[in-house]
Amino acid sequence: MRQALAVAILLCGAATAALAQNTPVGVWKTFDEDSKQEKSLVRIVDSGGVLSGKIDKIFDAAKQDAICDKCSDERKGKPIIGLPIIDGMKQEGDVWEGGHILDPNNGKVYKARFKPIEDGKKLEVRGYLGPFFRTQIWTRAE
């Protein structure tokens, strides 16, 4: 009986862990769209069902002290590392949307949609500006 209970607890724990990975919450590795090189780590957190995120790390040593000189809001002139780039994302079924994402390279703020793919190992990040959109695939770093 104890063995059956232990197995049931382990299976429930494994299922819970799998479901927990099917969320944008966590640390994500981003990639340069042209070179496909690792670019940064972005940490996404959940606060009361609303996701936000910031840049934790930049892989290019020459850009460690970079600032957001193309930002046009309160982030202008702020260091890229630690910069909040995601806000207001809420879950709608199997996607998170309704928020915004900033591209610090051009200072543009896009409406955003996140969709975990490949059992939460990757995140489809789509930014919309009017009828146009751009999609990136981020990889879970944790």
C-alpha cells in the first residue's frame, strides 16, 4: 500500500512539474535573428496572474554597459541589463497576450503574444505593430 501511495505521489508531482513548464514564467534565452547567436537572458515573472519581464544578462561582453538610447519613454537612457521589457501579459487559454514587449534595439513597443511550445521548452514570442508582426523563438534557460 505504501508503495502504491509513493508511486501516486511521484506521478502527481511529475504531472505538476510538466504543467508548470508550460508557462512563460522562467528564464529564457533569446537569439540574434541574423546570426542566430545567443543574445540575452530574459526573466519572466508572474504577479497576480499578470506577467512582466526584464533582461537579466547580455551575452556580448562589449554590450554589458549598453543603455536604451532609442527608447522614447521612461526607459530612455537606462541600462539594458535589468531593463523591464515585458508588461501586462495575461493568460487567454494556451497563450498569454494583452501586454507589451519592448525591443531595446529600436525602442519600439509592440503588442505581444506568448505561446509555450514543445512542452514549454520553447516560447513563441510575437510582437505586433499595427497589422505587422515579428515572431521569435526563445529557449528555456532553466
